Amino acid sequence: MSAQLKENINSNIDLKTYVRQIGRDARAASRQIAKSSTAMKNAALEAIADNIMTAQQNILDANTQDMTAARNNQLPSALLDRLELNAERVVAMAEGLRQIARLPDPVGAISDLVYRPSGIQVGKMRVPLGVIGIIYESRPNVTADAAALCLKSGNATILRGGSEAINSNLAIADCIKQGLEQAGLPSTAVQILETTDREAVGELLRMPEYVDIIVPRGGKSLIERISRDSQVPVIKHLEGLCHIYIDAEADVQKAIDVAYNAKTRRYGICGSMETLLIAESIAPKVLPELLKMYLDKGVELRGCEKSRALIEQMSPATEDDWYTEYLGPILSIKIVDDLDAAIRHIETYGSQHTDAIITENLAHSRRFITEVDSSSVMVNASTQFADGFEYGLGAEIGISTNKLHVRGPVGLEGLTCQKYVVFGDGTIRP
């Protein structure tokens, strides 16, 4: 807990005053960050990365405290997986910062510049959104990723992590604050709400005069609450109910490899496959070996009547299963007639997050990517690639299934908007 927060508590300053002061400081910092040079922002990112590596053991010690408390509180395994840090993940956090530093700065870029018959030139310039509030659960790496993306895109940010990760988040936030100061930027450009009081979230959602965008990252109940209560625009996705469809003309080994990876690489991420669809004509060639691999891995299988006829060790799937994002070692399986049936199933039950087809038929792949209305649509690739780092964005602040402003993994460009710029030479309108 910081000296500032202790002072707030000891002085009996109420929570509303504390959060609104954070908002005022962020608004003031956003004006400075918006006009900061690319070199200054990159210097801050490199300094933060260095600080994280220097403080690696402190971060891991803080994370151990959080993991111990989380196990004592019997948090689900998926949340434990998201919460846990190790040396490899800390190094990846620092590398993510350095990668963002190497990316082109979108701020100030002018595009679509054209001359009009009147003599003016009209174009569009990328500008920061302003102040971004990020509310997230479990994953401490979000603290670094979100701060870096907001900083590079010229925004100030207010971070509110989950109570289960408070020690980890504060340790990382110290590295961020130091890095900003080392680069000559205001430390208030990235602030973390250092309280676990849930009312702090409510107050953040009621500050449109200080906060321009809210980005929630967490479980469905958290995102539903924020979407319902926020007076600030929200970039969100409710669920990652991802599908893979194995087409009748799929390569059998590709299908097995991709479908296995899409489920078992990591269970607790939003790009994990939750429902496997498979064309009836190819199911006998694929399912027996694939399902044996799932069972050996400890995945619980829930299938339709046709799939259960092929594999006995499978529970019957209910209607609710097709709507469920498990975020764990459970998989729903359905044998469908053809591509049309697969698309209908995804339209009915999907969350417009990420869906993939495995096929060697170019026409089928083209239909799939055209007709499936999701933020990411893939051909012959694991849904676990639905990630900003893998897309070359450096990192992501979240994945949006919205259709306004930004869709899919939200990287630097997604944290800016455009304004029109007009150039003349004493030009007047007749």
C-alpha cells in the first residue's frame, strides 16, 4: 500500500474523493502525454522494462503472497492460472514493453489527405483517446501491458486490478512509476487504484468528465456489471465462446493438431476453444484419435448423440453446454452435417470472439471467413492465436467484440481515434 493511500485513509478522506482526485490527476497528465515525443514515450517503456527485470524477485515474492491467499480462498484453477507469475512470464512482460517501444507511434499520423475543388486539403489525424480506465481480474501482466499500450498511444490510464492480485499489481506499478519519472514524464500518467473496495469501480464508472473510455477484462459477471452501470463508453467482450469446425475436406493430421492445441495449450484464456464442430463424413477419421488425446490430458468431454456413438467416454451435452465458456478442461463436441450447419451453430451460440475452420477447400474457407461474424476468423490455425502479441500489436489492452470504434485485439491504433485536419492557403468559402 502506498504512502498516498495510507494518508488518504488516516485522514479519513472518503473513497469518492480519493478516486476523483485520481481522475483529475489523470486528466492533467493526459494533456502532457498527448504531446510527448515518441522518443520520450519509448524511453519510459525501456526504463519500465529495465525496472521490471531489476525487481523480478520482488514481483515474484508479491505474486507468491497473492497465490497463497488465492489458494486459501479456493479460487478456481482457471483464475489461478491467470494470476500466477513465474520468471518466464516476468521476462515476457518486460519483452512486451520493449516490443511496444519498437512499434510505430500512431499519434499524429495523417492519412487520406486529398485536395478538394475548393482548394483545401482534407485529411485525418490519429489522436489519443485521453484517459482510459482499465478494470481487470487476476492477470498481473495486464498492469504492464495496459500501461505500455496507453502510454505509447498518448493516453493516461487508471488501472483497477482484482483484489486477488493486489500485491503483484502494486509491485509492477512501482516499476512503472519509476520508469515514467526516469523519462521525464508525469508519474500520474499511469495510476493504480490502491484499494480493493468494489465501490472504487463504481465511482470510476461515474466520472465521464475525467475518463473517456472504460476497458473491462475479466469474467462475464464483471463485464455485464460494468456495461450496465458505466456512464463512460465501454470497449468489451462478454465471453470467448470459441469454435473450431473440422470440415469434410480437412487434412486429418492438421485437424487433430490444431483442435488439440486450441483446447489444451491453456484453458483459462478467452481464445481457448470451447466447442468442437466436425463434419459427419470426416468424424470417424478424426474423433477417435483426437478424443483419446483429450482424455489422456484429463479433458472432460460432453457430446451430441452422434459423437457419443463414436466415443463412449463422453457425457451427453445439454443445451446450456453450447452456450458455455468453460475456461477449464471441459469441451463440447457436436457432429454437424456440413459447413452450412456449422455456420448456423456458430451464429446461434457463438460470442463473436474467435472461430476457426480446418479445411483444404479454398471455397469453404472463403465462405467461412465471409459469413462467420466474429472479431477474429481463422483458417487452419488454433484459436489460441487470438492475442495482440501474436497479431504483431506488441500486446493488447483487451479483445473487443464491439462493432463501433474498434474490433478484435485492441492495440495501439485501437487506443486512438481520428480527427479531420484541413489545410488551406488563405482559402475562403465562396
